[in-house]
Amino acid sequence: MPGDAIGVVRPWPNPGATIRLLCVPHAGGGASVFNGWPRDLGPRVELCAIQLPGRESRITQPPFRDLATLTPVLGRTVAPLTDRPFAMFGHSMGALVSFELARWLRARGLPGPVHIFASSRPAPHLPLARPGAHLLSDDRLVDRVHQMGGTPAELLADSRFRRLLLPLLRADIAVNDGYVYRPEPPLDCPITACGGRDDMDVDERSLAAWGEHTTGEFRLSKFDGGHFYLQDSRTALLRLLRDVLVRLDVSGMSAAG
């Protein structure tokens, strides 16, 4: 995998920001998921969306299929962004990627996130509710995606879109489902676990278990909606992110913790 396989997209470049928010999308998702967020996050925050290979501007590049390969490439990509305090928001598979990236940075003595927002995924040490989705037939996988929401039905019915989406989705789900948790000391940055009240696969108990992975403050926030509550409750979610990030900035925390 080439070293530049992962990109960083700044929908609204903000060189004067005092804190960055690195966002990692869900399986099959691209950086454009976060395009509309910067305005609501306020002038002190610069949003940097992670663009993994196989989607949008990097659609011609083969996607990763395991986290052990993805993490060091992502780590080298984001290392230059750690020159100022940064937080991370990861949705579903993105929450797992964010967690392992924080551990990778710590292991190398690099600055880590001042806060992690883990969205719509059970804590890393817990089993998934429905593993093995990458092994489903095309029709059953499309049904699963439709049940979870987040992708318009008319797109899922488009054969050309499905030919592009399904191989990428299978690769991303393999990253998520093939993950093997290895115990390490908890992180020292605060963690906020976020989820939808109607999510069939990620319940409150599995979100609350993220608290075991930090020695700092832990918070659990539930929102109206299902697995993709961030669409139904976007305003409420962005208000939470902005409030937490502003508080971190005021507190004078540094990227090095």
C-alpha cells in the first residue's frame, strides 16, 4: 500500500484554528460525510476529514482490508497534524480506527488526541452484534445496509452504484469485523461515546463500555435516531462537539496531554 494512500480533506481550511477535529467515516463512507460540519463547529475548530482509499477522490486506490495495515499508514498521514491540539470523531468503523490510531501514536511517543468521540460502535473489547457481514450475498448485504440507514434506497437500487459500493463495503467491514483486541493500558484522554437511541446493533451497555478505555473523563450521549443518528440529530451532535471542543481549548490542554 503506497504511503500516500490516505488523504486529509479540509472542507473549510482554518489555519487560525486553535484545535483540530480529525473525523473518520463509517464503513463505505468518504470524507464528504463531514462537509457541512465546519460552520457549526465554530471559528476555533478546523475539521480535517480522513479520506481512506477506495472512495470519492481516491476511488481508484484499493481499500484496506485489515486494521493492522491501515493504522500505521494513517498514523504517518496524521502525524504532521499533531502540531496543535486535536480531537477525533469516528463513526462506526471510524470509532475503532480512531481508537487504534490513538494507541499507535502513544506507542511512538507522538502527541495524541485531547478527546475521542466514539460513535455508534461497541467498545473495542466487546464482540460485535452481527459479525461477518462481508460474507453475505450482495442482496443480503444491501438489505443490511438499508436496515441500518445512511444510504438512500434509490442509490442502493442503482446497479452502477452497487458495483462501486459493495466491494468497498466488504473491505471496510472486513477491517471492522476482523479486528482482534489486544489489551493495553487505558488512554489518558477523555472519551465521549455517542449513539442513537434506536440503534439495533449498538446498545447503551456496549457504548458505556468505552469508559474502560480511558483514565480521564467519560461521557455517554444518546441521540434520537438509529445507527446513523448523526443525520437525524446533526444539530444536537454538532452542538455537543462544539461545546466539548471549546471547553478543551479554554482549559489550555495541549496535544501532548
